[in-house]
Amino acid sequence: MKLFQLLFITIILMLSIPVAACISPIDEPEENVKNCLAEAADGSEYAQFMLGLIYYNGDMVEQDIIKSLQWFTKSAEQGFVYAQYNLAVILASGEGIPKNNKEEIKWLTRAAEQDYERAQFSLAQRFDDGEGVKESPSAAAKWYLKAAEQGHSGAQNNIGIMYDNGVGVVKNKSRAHMFFYMASLKGEQVSVKNLALIKKEMTADQLKLANQLTTEWMENYP
């Protein structure tokens, strides 16, 4: 059974990003919006991103999906990965605007290429299902693997299934076991079930190799 994860609007305050007065929309909302608008006009991709969230959530201003889209776009065009991802979310949802799969995939790809694991996982799902793109098991496996390397448990589960079935990759029970095990460590219940099932199908040698692969994986991707 595959684990699917819906796209959602990411609300993250990156402490490593220098921020002036445009802060998390919690206190003094009117002042926050004013400061965000000023900084966004000066070209701050972070402030543009925050305005995208503010207008999307409608917490301090009247909700306006179009303005949210506009501000996310400005930030995304400057390469801000979270804005790129959120822009893809809105374009995929069709919330307040017509759906645009072509643009969604474009921004999802840009975010995935910046190593954002949620974007990588979502892009893999698109190739897995042929949603907005031509179905491609090999492309799905590529992006699941990239997200799995960053510890995304859903991606670990799904690439495990691909190795178990030999879809998009060369069939390998030991590698499938490894990925199910890694995902199960993060509490993915579907992976726990998949791990129990695959163990019953494996030889002693395959299980031994799976343990070796797991040790190597944990050393390379702590």
C-alpha cells in the first residue's frame, strides 16, 4: 500500500533567514502587514513570501487568493523555495483560480531541484500517477529517492514499494526492506505493515543483505 501525502500550505519561519520588521503574523497585525508591504516593495523575497501567507490565511487582512498568488509568485521568481512550493499548491488546488497543472509542475520542479523534500515527494507522486505530467515510474523513483535521502518517510515507503515490485527500478527485496524499515522508524504505520509482509517473502541471505544496506544507509544519511 502506498502512502500519499496531500500538498499543503507550508507555514515556516526560517530562523536562518535574516528578517527585519516583517515577522510572523502573530502580534500587532496592522504594523506587521505595513512592514511586510514595505520590505516586499524593496524586493525582500521573505517579506513577499510572508505576504503570500497573510493573504492566503486571511488572519490580519481579508483573504485574497489572487494577492496571495501574486506575492508568492514574486518571491518564487527570486528563487525562494517555500514560495515556489506554496505557489504550486495553490495552482494545483484551483482554490480561487482555475487549476493550472503546467505551472504547478514548473514550480514544483524548481522547488524539488532546490532539494526541498516535500516538493520532491509531491513531484514523485505526479510522475507516479501521471497527474499533470506523463506517467513515468523511473522519474517517480528518482524523486522519491531524493526525498528519501533527506528522511522523508512517505518517500521511503513509496520507493520501498517500487523496489519490492520492480517498478521504475530493478526489483530488490533487500533494498525494499531497508526503505520500509527506515520509514517504520519514523512511525509510518503502512511501512510497519509492509515491513512485516516483506520479511515473510525474503530468504535469510536477503535479510542479511537488507541489514547491511540499512547500516550503510544510516551511516550515509544520518
